Amino acid sequence: MPIAILIVLLATLILGPQLWIRWVFYRYGNDLPGVPGTGGELAKHLLKRFEIEVIIEETKPNQDHFDSSTPAVRLSPDNFNGRSLTAIAVAAHEVGHALQWHNKETVFRLRSKYIPLAKRLQQIGFLLLSLSPLAALLTRVPVAGAIPFIGGMLVVLCSVGTYLIILPEEWDASFNKAMPILIDGEYITPAQEAATKRILRAAALTYVAGALASILQFWRWLPLLLRR
């Protein structure tokens, strides 16, 4: 029983942030009456207002991001076509990244420097994990499979830590860029400010939550190791 409780607690710790983010986006995801435009239209308007030459594109669900290589602001279907508070806040957040890029701000360099590193660490972690059952099978020694498994877990935890390094950039896009833009431009009402802060907080934590959730992929391999 204590082991089961520990597993539930770990799963909650790992998956909880992502579930919270999805819940926040869903909670404020209904279209609002009187909103003059969609999230995509707001992003286009803001980019034009700040004279930033960036394209707007619709992307896959839950894949909202700014791509500096194109450059492009990409919004998921609900946020690109929706007129909800979530659509408005997420669009402003991604435009916040575009502003960082356009202004060549130091904080934006965190993304270009550390996101490739974080992704590389994840790939190494999954490679070590894939070697885990193979090592146990070839040697018929459980420890031989456990070593790459533990190594893979540690590497992925390092990846999560790397995503934490870019949090200042995400926080800047939400609260130094998007929130002032939405308030000063009267794109949201005073009554909507508290909810908008929750959405922007969730948007800022998306990368970290996704990295934490990826750890759960390791657990599917654990029964294979325990059988050896």
C-alpha cells in the first residue's frame, strides 16, 4: 500500500502541472460575447501595431508557440479561431515572444541557447531507456537493465531543469509583455484581469509541465525490467 501511495503522489507531482494548465485553458476557453476578433486576428493586429514582420499560422492542438526561424506565431485551432479569454491571452503571450525576438532582448537568448539542449537531453534519456530492457535481456542480470534506466531518468530530470532555466523568458512574455498590452490596450476588462493572469501563468509554465509529463513515458518500461 505505501508503494501504491508513493506512485500516486509521484504521478500527481509529475502530471499535475500539465493537468492544471489544460484545466485553466479549458475553463476560460468558451467564446465571449462582444469580443471583436479571434486570437489569430488579435495576434495579427498586435504584430502590425508594433511593426513586427512575423506571419501568423494555425498549428496542431496544444502546440501554440513562436518560431523565430521562420519567423511565425503559431496558434492551436481553438486559439487561432476562438474568441475566448484563453485565445486572447495565449495569442498575446506568443506575440510577447515575437516582441522579445524583434527587440533582440537578452532574455530571448535563453530560448535559443537552452531549448535545443533540453531536447537533446531528452533524446539521450530515451536512448538510454531503450537500451535498458535490451541490457537486461542480454545479460540476464536485472542490475544491467537498471543502470541505463536510472541513467535515462537522471538525464530527463536534467532536461526538466534545463527548461526551468528558460522560465524568466516565459514569465517576461506573459507579465512584462502580454499583460500590460492587454490592459493598456483595453483588450480585456478589469474584471477579466485575474483570470487572464492565471492563463498567462499557465502559458509560461507549459514547457516545464511538458518536460515533467515526459517522465511518465519511462514508467511503461519498468515492468520489463522487473521481470528480469
